Amino acid sequence: MKGALILIIPYYIFINIIAFAMYGADKYFAKKDMWRISEKALLGVAVIGGAFGAFFGMETFRHKTKHAKFKILVPVLMAVHLAVL
């Protein structure tokens, strides 16, 4: 079990930093009318472990907070990842 945690915890930290950065970057791109990160990619990073980073990115950057699929799926994914951990 300890061996698995040595791999899992750094992964979760890394993927959540990436998720947070993706939401911040997409908000920046939206303001500058630039190429955007797809919703599929934003939700995908939450699915593979970045749900907490996605949530905090949504709240910090006030990005995707009015989209029902983000408001529902990201917290559900947070609960799933908590259960897994």
C-alpha cells in the first residue's frame, strides 16, 4: 500500500496543478478571443484525477461556473476521487 501511495500522491498533485492551469489558461484565452481549450479536455483532466484543480480553477477564475455539466460533473468527480483515495 505504501508503494502505491508513493506514486499516487505525486500524480494527484501534478494532475491537479495541470487542471488548475488549464482552466486559468482557457479563461485567459477567452478574454483575449484566442484559440480555446475544448470542454472535452477540461472535463477530461478532471476525470483522470484533476477534479480538485478543476474545481478550484473554476472558482478562482470564475470560468465555466454557469455551465451545468461543469457545475455537476466536477463536484461528482471530486467525490469519486476522494472515495478512490
